[in-house]
Amino acid sequence: MKSINRGRVALLAMGLLCLAPVLAALLAYWLLPPQGGRSYGQLLPTHPFAAAAQPQWPRGKWVLAAVLGTECHGRCQQRWHAMRQIERAQGEAAGRLTRVALQVSEQAPRLDVPHRLPHSTESALPAGNLGFYLVDPLGNQVMFYRDGADPRLIIDEVAKVLKVNNGLG
């Protein structure tokens, strides 16, 4: 009789030992819920970027795009400098990334930009124009970064996006 009780206790102990990790995981999930990923920039819904339909748009590359208006002088200089630094800081992946100026007026300041495209209106842009956009090689908007954002954090985030999407662009 003692061996039957001893066997049941051993079986019950093994069952509890197997259930312990599952119960611990459920308890941790309820008490400490996962926070999910965090982006430094504003993640945009997957829609085609309006300016990417132009024939001069650089196809097959990741693009940092920003509006180049008439009244932006110092702010635009800082934005384009940050965008150039972000592009250059990508190392080997810098060839997969380029910068595009969306020019809304002929009176816009002359800046050293690889691609300058005419753009009909600033209102067609998804999140306003006080910053720049990351657009994927298929022409879809991905992220928006406001002016004054920390370029070091943007460099890290763009590097992760390029690394994760290595087969794209």
C-alpha cells in the first residue's frame, strides 16, 4: 500500500514540476505585461508616399525625403545636415539610402541635395512638413522624424530598419 501512495505522490510531483514553468510564464505575463517595440520616430501607416509616383524618384533605394519650402532657412539647413549625417553614418548600407528634396517653390534655398523633385503642395504630405520621412524602396512611407530629433537615435533606428530589411533595397 505504501508503494502505491509513494508512486502517486511521485507522479503528482512530476506533473507539478512540468506545470511550474507554464504557470510561472502566465503569472509573469499577467503581472508584468510585455511593452512591445518602441520607435523613436513616428511610425506611419503603410501607404504610398505621394511624391514617390514621380518618374524622377530614386527607385530601389531607401529615401530620406523632406519638403524644401521658401520660408525655411536655418531650420532647413539643420534638417539637411542631420539627414546627410544619418545617410553617411550607415556605413556599408549608406549606398542603399539617399536624400530627396521636395521643392514646393522656385524660391527655395539652394542646398546640396542629391535629388531635387518638384512637389505641388505641402498638404499632400502625411504628417506635416516640419521634419523628414523615411520611405522604403517600394515607395511606401515608413517613418516620420520631427525637426530637432536626436540624430544619434535616428541613426540607430534607420540602421536597424536597413538591417532587418536587408533584402529590400
